[in-house]
Amino acid sequence: MDETSRHAGEVNRDGNGDGRKAKGVLRIRACLTASIAFAFLSVGSAQTQSLKPLKFGHCQVAPEVIAVWIANELGIFQKYRLKVELTHVAGATLGQAMAAGEIPIGFCAGNIAVSSVAHGGDLVVVAGVVNHLVGNLWVVADSPIHRVQDLRGKAIAISAVGSLTEIVGRIILEEHGMSTRDVTLRPLGNSPARLVALERGVSEAAILLTFSPGPEKRIRSIYAIGSLKVLLPVASVLSTRRFIQKSPGDVEAVIKALVEAVAFINKPANKDRVIASLREGLKLKSVAETMPFYETTLRTFDPTYTIPVKGMEAFIAILSEKDPAVAKLKAEDTVDGRFVSNLEKSGFFKGIQ
């Protein structure tokens, strides 16, 4: 028997009230409880209806996208009044869709902003979530190649012309005193396709930014891409200047949500949840297969969320070799650092860690 029923019974027994009075009290309390519950449901419904739809494109299916996946899965975007529709779009196509106004927010490497601005677009990087490249330059296990310099006169498999893998390949060669005159950068498609090409001898090496060799160890690394001297905005939040002017609050909300997601990812207590999300997002078969990606991901996020200007300059320098329009750009033409600066000054980053 609950407290209200006991109290009603006592009133009836001691002669200070009667059963009808007790029942009346119960009816009133029941009505009040129902009214309060209805009010909470109404508020929740109103909050759901007030969420703003937002298309969010990401150009990779890679471990660094875990920040976007977690923010979506845990309802962090909703916390900031956004109903996000995630869509995977290849890099160049994402840049085109954003320039056309079809997708206002993107998550990709900063090079697509360079290409956009060079040809009259207004795409800019607004936050650097991952500025530290992971991945390796691989060769087959029994290859006589042991150093980058050994690749002179040979070919490295990349995904596509103008892609992040091409830019990384050019930087690797440059840091080892070589160029594309010495080594061919051969476009061979996505990571699985490049791995097959490597094993079949179509290329002597392959750049794989998202890859774990697995227990069979059919290939080996000759260079860790994380050793590059320049920081590159490889997973950045991008938007257009038009959308920024129209909806600055939405841009800031996206950045805040991703910062919260990264903080969640970095907490050891959330390891199982993060691994489950990675496994689903990367379509991996087991936890054991997912673990290397989880461990690598924890080392990649930039706690400052700043946009590495030197990295944007590197993008411009490399892309200008094939596109004269890019040579006219300055790094500041392709970035908008106001949101990160304001959040840093407000103490948001420190408060969310």
C-alpha cells in the first residue's frame, strides 16, 4: 500500500474523515499526476518538433568519422537542436554538392576547400578535428624495398588524382628529396582496390590511410605517415561562407557536438560503445579486427580544433602544380577560424574535456 492509501485509511479509521473524502483526495492527486505527465510529454514533443533539419556530408568511411557517428548515435546533435541527416559523398563530389548549396556542412580534408575557392566557390574549413595523419606506405612482405628512396623509378598506388592520398604521396616524396618525376603516383581506387593492386604487382607500394594488415601480415610498412613534418587538416568541419552568414549558430552547434563526441570517445569507460560504433561504421567482422582502429583513433584528434594554416599552404602548393588557379590563393582564403577562436575564449573546450 502506498503512502497516500495508508494516509487515507488512517483518516477513515480515526473518525476525522470518511471514505468518500479519501477517494476524492486520490482522484485529485491522480488528475494532477496525469496533468504533469501530459505537460512533460508536450514539452518533449515540442522539443522534437523544434529540431532543425541539417544535411551533413562526410567524404570518407574511416575511423576519424567516429566523431560524427557518435554525435549522431548518442543524440548529441539533437542536444544542440539539430536533426542531422548524414550522407556519405566522395570528396570532389561533396565539394560540388556544398558549393551548389545542397549540403551545408561537410566533414572532409581541407583540400576540397582549396579546389572550391580556386574556382569561384566559397567553401571554407571552420574547424580541424583531425590534423594528424595516420596510415602507412606499404609494400608486400617479401619486397626488396625497405626505404622510401628505394621507390625511385617505381609506382605508389593512390586513390585518385587530386585526392588526399596524392597530396600525402607528394609530401612524402618531397620530404625524401624526390618528386613525381622520380616516382609515379598511380590512381587505383579505394583502399581494398589499392591493396589488391599492391599484392598483384600493379604498383610496388601503396598509401593506405585506413588499414590494419591483419594477422596474416601479407604486407609491411616502410614509412609511417604520422611522421610527416607538416600537420594536415585531414578531417575538418567545412561549410560555405553563404551558410555561415545565414546560420552561424548551426555551424557552432555542429562544432560543439563534435567536441562533445570526441570527449566521449576519449574516455576509457566508453571504450566498448566506441568500438561497437567503429565496427558498425567500418563494417568490420569482429572486435579484434576493430581494436587497431580504436587505438589509432584515440591518437588522432586535435584537442585544440585549430586549422593548421601550414597544412592548408601545403595543399595549395601541391594542388597548384596541376591547377594554375590554385596558385593565386592564400591559406586565409580557405579558412574561417572565428568559431574555434570564440569557443576557445569562452572556455568551452576545457569545460567539455
